[in-house]
Amino acid sequence: MVLEGHGAVVYARPAASGSGLTRRRRARDSPPGGAPGSRDRVIGTMTNRTAAVIAALGLAGIAMSAAAAPAGPNDPSLTGFPPGYIQDCATRPKTAVTVVPAPFSVYMRVVCTKVSDALAPVPGYQWLFPNNTTGFIAALNPKLSPTAEPAHFTRLAVAPLTPAEVAAFRQRLVTVAKNPEILKADILRLEVDTSTNDHKQEYLMISHTPGLSPNAWGIECYNDCNPMESSPWAWVITPVK
């Protein structure tokens, strides 16, 4: 498992399709396994992974209550990790936030690992990144080395955007979006703070175009992606096949 980009926990797995957003490895990024303090760090090894696949009903059909709870070490959708890698979120300190608020809970949950807690897709779905990997978004600050205790989230708060903020974000998004549906999609924002002094935003773009698949995308931002990076850390939400 590799800590990459803006702190995304990823493991190598070919992506079936692109995210609709550009993301290229930049020259200043180190290769996987780079030294602590680089943007990419190995934090474990992913073994053969299987995942429970649910019927392709669309993300809107997933019950919020079922998606909000953090994942546990016996979760069937998280098989294939090394023994002891996935931990019980109940072991986290009182400052840890392990429940994702609605409506983000329809699209993501918290997974606790021995190195860092992470935002992860709900069972039956995966996040595909433009560099042909699937992965999670970690609480560990990418500028820091892993700490003695696993990094955790200290705030996961929905932050509604004003119409002016939506318009401004779309103006920034147009510089990197390849799929026009992304520019028409609803935009949701989640404010994220972590125990390793990271503050960032996770944006979701949700399309309501009938029959469109995929219809949900994510992008991680610092300072609300202002300015927008030429190669933002973005992903597409799609059913596991």
C-alpha cells in the first residue's frame, strides 16, 4: 500500500477507465517507496484483494445509515490486506472522528489502519485514480513520517457552498475537467482536519443525468483548490467489477 499524492492510500490495480479529470505524475513527485517527507511513501503491502460486489443500483440507492459506520477488521469488502493491517476504529482516541456525515456517508466511510485512518469507498464501490490505481484518502499528512499512533481524523464536517462559491469552483474545475458532465454536476464539500495537522477539503461532483455511468467524481483540495493544480488529485467512483 502506498501513500501518494495528497495523502491518498492507494494500491496498484489497473483502472477500467479514467476519472474524467486530468492527473499526471509531476516531476517533483517521488516514485512509490520514496523517502519520508516525499509526496509518495510505502506504508504497507497489499496482497491479493477481493471485494464484495453489490448490485449496480447506483450510489443514491445505498442507505445512508449503512454507509455511515466505520469499517471493521472483519469487513468482507476489505479482505486481502496483511493480518492486523485493518484495525477496529473503536480503539481510536476520543478526539478521533470515525463517522462520515450525510450526505457524504452515501459515498465514503472511514477505514482504520495501523498507519493511518482513511476515507474509503462504501462496500461494492471503488475509487479509480487517473494513474490506474484504486485507493483511499489518508489522514496522515503527506509531509510527515508515520507517527507512533495511527493518524486519525479530528473533523469531518459538511461545508455547503454558496451559489457564488459553486460558480467559482466550476471556473477552476474547467481547466482540468475532460468530461463535460463534471462541470454540470452538483458540488459537495467536506472539510477535513487530521491529527497530523493537515487541513483539506474533499469535493464530490454528483451528476443526475439519467443513465450516466459513472456519475460521481471526487477531488482533494487544499485551500479549496484555489488555485487549481494542473494535475489535481482526483478520482471516479465506480462499482467494483
